[in-house]
Amino acid sequence: MALLNLRFDGDPVLRGVAVPVASFDAGLTTLISDMFETMYAAPGRGLAAPQVGVSSRVFVTDVTWKDAKRTPIVFVNPEITARAEETSIGTEACLSIPERAFDVARPVWVAARWRDAQGAGHEARFEGPQAICFCHELDHLNGVLITDHGVER
């Protein structure tokens, strides 16, 4: 495993739409391991591949590790299949936009579909911090940053 270099606001890779993953191979496994190591070291709760310079539809999350047991999740080719109409405004930070925070409106829940590192399909509904993190990281895969729809605090 290795720490990867984070990319920061202004880097063009953060504004591109990431490419879908087609090969569930050793390269993907290594990328995911390195992304988790980088996320925990940063320290963050989520990290998308474009944030480490890779235009690939992959992100990792662990919304509980700072306060409780680790609950890492890998999302490959994720998509939202349904979302709440109701939104909630919360404060978000981003590893690619250090030392700044933004109030962002997010759906109170999202239903999602994705693949894991081996290519197996998954579906789940996320609420609260996991829904917020999922939406935040999915935005990264679509070239969207919290500066685009949040209000700086």
C-alpha cells in the first residue's frame, strides 16, 4: 500500500467526468487499497479516484472510523437509483479544498447501486452521514465540487 498525492481545487482532473471501470483486476485492487490508506492518513471520511489524479468511477468511504469502529465501503461505478425529495443542509469539508467548509443541501436519503472491487453488484439505501458522503464523493466522479453548490462558512 502507498499514500497517494491528493489533487486540489484548480487541478483539471477534479473537473472531468470520471471513466467507468471496465476491468476488475489487480490494478483496481491496488488503487482501492492505496485510496483507503490515503483517506485514513489525510484524515477523511471519503475519497474519490479523481482526488488522487485517477479518472475512474471509484470512491471509498468510512463515515464511522473517527468516532467508532471502521466500516470501509468500496464503490465502483456507483449510481443513485432514487433519492428523497426532502433535503437537509449540513456542513461539509473536502480533502481537495483544505481549510474551507461549506453548507450544502443534500437529500436525507439516497438509494444506490454499485459494484465492489471484485465486480459483484450491490444495492442499498443510505441515510444521514453515509448519504451525505455518498453524494459528495459521487459529485467528484462527475466533476462537481462543494464550491459549486455550497455556501462557504
